[in-house]
Amino acid sequence: MNVQETIQKLNELELQEFAYGHAMGILSYDDETVAPRGSVVPRGKTMGVLSELSYKLSTGDGARKILDALKEHYDELSPEDKRRTDLREKRMRELRAIPVEEYVAYSELLNEAGNVWREAKNKSDYKLFEPYLGKIIDAQKRFAGLVRPDMDPYDYCLDQYEEGLTQEKCEAFFGTLRAHIVPLLEKIRAAEPIDDSFLATPFPAEAQRELSKKLMALEGLPEDNCILGEVEHPFTTGFSKYDVRITTHYYEDAFLSSMYSVIHEGGHALYDLHSDDRFCFTSLEGGVSMGVHESQSRFYENIIGRSREFVDLVYPEIIRLCPALAAHSEEELWRAANVAKPSLIRTEADELTYPLHIMVRYEMEKAMIKGDVKTSELPQMWNALYKEYLGIDVPDDKNGILQDSHWSGGGIGYFPSYALGSAYGAQLLHKMGEEFDVKEAIRTAQIAKISGWLEDRIWKYGSLYKPSELMEKAFGGPFDPAYYTDYLERKFTEVYGL
Ligand code: ZN
């Protein structure tokens, strides 16, 4: 095969892989949103069949020949095709190391585990979920050993979500965060408390749905390519730059929960919707890593969404939809939306205590993968860490270890990317601020100006660069968590008048 033929074959292969991913993704989305509870068995079978076909497609002789030809012509390839080759080689090594029966069994296990986790969470009964979590941990350890016997197993897990992230980097990063967040929280505890009780003012779900529409329009999400579904635990699924699904949930006594979920998931969607056209249906389409993804979603949620300027911007719409809130000013709403207070639930946590929730999960995952703790002891460990890091008591497993869906989906190693993404976001804000007045752009509803900047520096590149390369290009230098700790100190000093 010459270079042209090889690339032609590669395009065909990646289109087929895209199609399997698309079909399985739709099934998962259906499962999470509207499928009846009884659909778990047939969906498991279909998922099993599709994942086996997709596994064979990606690891079979055809794929192998294409990879060999790509490597043979490597020096003649464009930077895009070099990256596709590298990604393909990494993926091939991973898949071929795991026997096909185990790969299929794992996919079926995850389908079942997701359903059991939901039931366990509803009943607040960890015992139901425990055997599944045990099997998922065992599978992750085994896969790590098979794919990268040279690597620490938890480093392998971290690398799955953020290429190049290691425990060494996490320890340094979390150490820096704790050194700034803990004293800042002490000061806040001693300061005048902010009244946020009015945030529980009943806000009908129907009115919140209308608010969601406005927020999506303000964020610049195209109606033809992005829809909003309703689920227990909000998430985003991007099938291609033409079809991204975001989700939320409505609590009538906590409207900010949905408001910030919509803005957060909208940030993920924007990233997925703006890969360069030439990457469509290839392995370069869509976001490069979870860390970079979270840097975008959390940028919209916190840096834009919880800014004074943004609250001012959406305030008229909020009081139009919920007139009882008009008794409180824009400034009161902004402060209430930024109350920093240790709490039980990560997804509802404020911007300052949020990283502490991540550190709990990081410590848990490290111990799970090292085998330092029995699965039966995990809830006690969770509760003890919440006491140590956040100073609060966990009343039950529903509000404790069962609150997140990640582990039931095999997502061990995912959480640190949330904290890393937040820190990336603060450094992006700094860089953006050297070029234009970000606050002014928000104040004047020119979110498109901010989005245009991010599209140009991040989104359009899809997965072309490694996460650290992409971010360093955007920052114009190395990653430095000081931008994040400075941002937090500046912001909370203002919110609390410290
Ligand atoms: Zn997210």
C-alpha cells in the first residue's frame, strides 16, 4: 500500500469504528434517559455483540495491516496522520493485551453495574453494589497489568483520562491546592456568613426548563445539534460535531443546581461541537482528554457562570420566571451562588471546596487499586475522609460513596481530571485576559467572544495534540497551578469581603 491508499483505508476503518461507537453511545444514552427498567438484558446482549464486533474490527488483521503500513510510511505522514497512527498504536496495544472474552464480559459487567448502582443509590444500600464494584476494581487492576506491566496500575488508570497524568503529579498538585484552600476556608468560617436560604424558593420545573433554553441560547449552543435530556446524574454525550446530547435534573427547591448543570454540560458540548471539519468521523474528532474537557465545562460553569457579570446578565430572566426571587438583589444572588461551605455532594459543591471532594476520591481510588482496603470497608473509608477533608459527617451511603456514577461505569482514575481541569481554566482565563476584557465580554452578553477564543486555542484541534501540549500552546508556557489558587483567593476575598 502506498501512503494515499493507506490513508484511504484508515479513513474507512475509522468511519466503521465511529459507527460502532455511535450505535453503542446511543444505546447508553437511551439507557440513561428514557429506556424502561426491563430493557437491561437485551441491551446487555446487544452491547456484548457490538463491542465484540468493534473489538475485532479495531484489533483484527485488517487494522493491523493498516497500522503496519502507517508505521512504514511514518516520515511521509502529515502531523494529523502521525497523531492518528500514534493513537492507533496505543489503542491496539491496549486492546490486544486484553483477551476478547474478558473485554466482552467487562462490557456486560458495566451495563449491569450501572443498573445495580442506580438501585443501590435509591435504596441507599451499598451492599447491593459492593460485589460489582469489587469486580470492576479487579478488572481494572488486571487490565492495567496486562496492558502496561511496566507501569503503576493507578498511574495507568489516571493516564486513561489524562494522558501523562501520574500520582506524583497529582500529589504535588493536590498538595498546593490544600495549602491554599484550607486557610482560605478558615478565614471564610470566621467571616460574616452569607444568606443563601432564599435559593430554596420554589422554582417550578416547567419554568426551569424555560430557563435552561435561555441559558443554552446565551451559551451559543445550536438547537439543531444539541438537545437537553433529563436524568438523575447530568452528563454529556458527544456523538460527533453534529450531535451532542446534554442532560440535567430539576429540583424545585434548588434551581441553581440545574442552572449550573446546564451551563457546565453546555461547556462540554461546545468543545465537542467545534472540532475542525477535517477531523469528522476520525479518531481526532472531539475532545482530547477529560482534563481538557472539564477545563471547558468548568470554565463556563464557574468562571463565567458564577461571575458577578453573568449573574447580573441572567437575573432579569430568573425573576421573570420566578417572581418571588425579586425580593433579592443581583448582588445577593451572586453571593449566594458562591457560598463556600463544606457539603456532602460533589456535584453541588461550591468552587472552593470542590477540589476537596476530588481529593477524597483520589485517595479512595489509590487504595482500591493498590488493594489497601477491602470493598466492605470502602464506605467507612469514604466517611472518614469526608470528616478529615471537609469536616462533615456522612449520614448514609446514598449521600456518601454511592453518590457518583463513575465507578459503576469503570471510571476509576477519572476524578482528578475535574480538579486539573479547573486549574487549566484559571490559567486560560489569565491568558485570555491579556487579550481582551473578559468581564466586559460577559457583561455585554458577548459570550461568543470568549467561545471564539477557546475555539481558536482549544476546540478546533480536537485530539490532534496531547493534552499537555495543547494546554501549553494555549497558555504560551507551562502549566502552573498558582493561576488557580490566585483566582480562588481573589474571588473568595471579594465574595466574602475578607
Ligand atoms: Zn463535566
